[in-house]
Amino acid sequence: MNKFYEPYAKTKKAFDSNGLFIMPSGNGDLEGIVKLKYAIFNELCPRLSAWYNRHPEVFESEFRGPNGQDLEKRVFYTVKRSEEVVGCGGLIQKNPKKEPMTGEITDIYLIPELRGKGLGKALVSDLIQKAGVLGFEKLFLTTRKEFKAATQLYQRLGFMQVPNEKYKSNNSTSWELRLKY
């Protein structure tokens, strides 16, 4: 994990004003992030939570950098309140061999009480800026249809819906943003 990619000051300010701390994730954050992800899936999408319970290695692979990704082209943030993990989000290389200039925004999660306060927007906006700095030409993401607020946020930020290629599921939607850097 590249520890040099600190959140931008504007992003830190958005989280600070809510009594939160956003920082680059480290290996010690994985357990708290996994618990957060399961809690959110249990709330919004129990079937997916059950799938992740059967395949815990999938998220750890995303967190650590799967498929030979360039670890210098990855950013992962943990959001904490005191020592409790209350949010996270990341930017990874989508497919190093087929699409080395495409980034993927992944694992954008906030506990329910923090939603609707502009924090998701601050987090995703930070990652979009980082993608440009890292040289990505476009960004990709997939989200569940159940995550309606997330879908609306991605549309407001300029993402366009594209054919669903990552998960062959009627419950997921895929989005793409061409960067103008």
C-alpha cells in the first residue's frame, strides 16, 4: 500500500468537521474494514454478505492489491472515529494487463449515521483527483442496485452507466468516468 497518498486538505476538513479522521489504510485496518463491510451488506444486501462470508479472501485481495497491480497506483483510506472504523474507500488499478490506464474506485462504505453529510462525495472526489495524479485516463466502478444513494452520487460526479462487465449479476451496475487531465 502506498503510504504517501494522504487525503487532500479539503477531504480531511470534511471529515474533521464531523469528528472523524481519514488516513491511508494500513494492514492493521483490515479487520475493522471487513467488519464494516459485513455490517453494511447485512443492512442493505444480506445475500451478498453471505457470499462474502463464504469467500473472505476476495475482499482481502482487493485491499492488498490483487492481480499484479502496481501498488504505487493504489490508494486506500480508512475513516475512524476514535479507534472504530466507520468508513473506507479505495482506488486500485482495474486490470493491469488489459487496461493499465484504468483505475477502479472500490469499497466506498460509511456507517448509516454518516451518510447524507457529503462525506461520500468528499471521499470519491479525493479518489478521482488521485486517479488523475496517478495517470489514469478513466475510472470504473461497480455498485449494487440496492445502494441507491451511491448510484445517485456517482451520476452527480459525472459517471456514466456502462454494460456490467465485472459481476454478471442483475443486481449490480457498472459506471465509468473519463478523466480530463
